[in-house]
Amino acid sequence: MKKCPKCGIQKPLVEFSRDKRAKDGRRSHCKSCIAQYRAQYRAENKEKIAKQNARYYEKNKEKIAEQRAQYYEENKEKIAEKSARYYEENKEKKVQYYKENKEKIARYRAENKEKIAERKARYREKRKAEQPSCVYQIKNLTNNKVYIGETTRGELRWKEHLKGLRGNYHKNSLLQEDFDKYGEEAFEWSVLKEFEDEDKNNLLLEEARSIQQHIDEGVELYNLALTIEQLKMLTEDK
């Protein structure tokens, strides 16, 4: 047991943080008192702390970005699960907050329009950099029917497909019909070929090649037809 000089209460040693410099290996003040002191300090020094954090970030932003990227790569599934769980637990609270603070939110957005736009642009660039230009396929694992596509935004394109399919407004009626029939779990998205650049002609040509290859192999496709441009590319490619 140990007595905290701040609150004057006798507490078990586990209520005191470790400190190698102390004789008993524990800090003199208990965890609860230290937590209260820190909370009070933060409340009384908000501007000072904000300035210190801003200065530290400016000096170390590259290092911080690398650490964040590394943490994200090592904890993708954990982060996704946590985000999904948080959203489910707080979606009603979030909707209620927006209803009660419409004017406040609108005012903030109006006053910080450029800042918000820059933040969104950085986010889009970051997401885009993480997603490869590619030719991809969406495969129905139940009947092996395939949809071939091309994109400069990697897996983000698959999420767009899912959004349309879930909302029942996907442009490809055959794909929508089977999605409704077999369910989302029956479909698998995968990359057939990645490209380092974003040359649209290369993507369209490779998409046309993939479609023709699947046709030659007897694979049934959701793709309705090649475009005139793609047919011309295939003819010139021979």
C-alpha cells in the first residue's frame, strides 16, 4: 500500500505508475490524481498545447505520415472493423447531432471552404496513389460468369460497382439481375493486369484483349459488347 500526497488516500501499489527512479519503483502521486491534473492542464492551456502540437507536426510531418501509413498497413482489418463497429454504434447519435447543429455545421463549412476542399483533395490524391490503374474482373463464383472492366482507381471502382448493385441501379442489367439472385457474397473482384501509368488507350486495349480472350475460351460474360473504339484497337493490334 502507498499513500498519495495529493488526495491523501492509502491505495494499492498498482494505483501508482511505475518509476525506476523512485525507491519503491512507483510514482509518488496516484494515477487518478495525475489524470485529473493533466485534464485540468489541458483545459487551461488549450491554445498553448495546440500551438506546440502544430509546431511539432510541421517539423515532423514526413515522419508522422510514414508512421501512420505503416500503422495502417499493419492494422487494416483491425481499423476497418473498429470503424464499422463505431459507425453502427453511433449512426443514430450522428444523425441527431446533424439535425440539432445544422446552422453551426453550415457556418463552419462556409468559413472553412478552402481548408475543407484542400483536405478532400489531399485525401483523394492519397487514395488514388494507393490504387493502381488496372484491368479487372468481377466473377460470379456460382455460375462462373464474368464482367471485365478497366479503371485508373483500382479497388475504388469495385466499391462503385457495389454501390450501384446494392442500390439496384447498376448500368449492366445482367450483372444486376444475378447480383439480386445470388447475393453479394457470390461475387469476387480481382485485378487481371496492373499498369504503372494512366494511359486510357492502354487500359482500353487490354480490356478488349481480356474480353476477347474470355470469349475465345468460352467464358460467359456480363459485358454486352466491345465498343467501336476497342474493336478498332484489336484490329490494329493484330
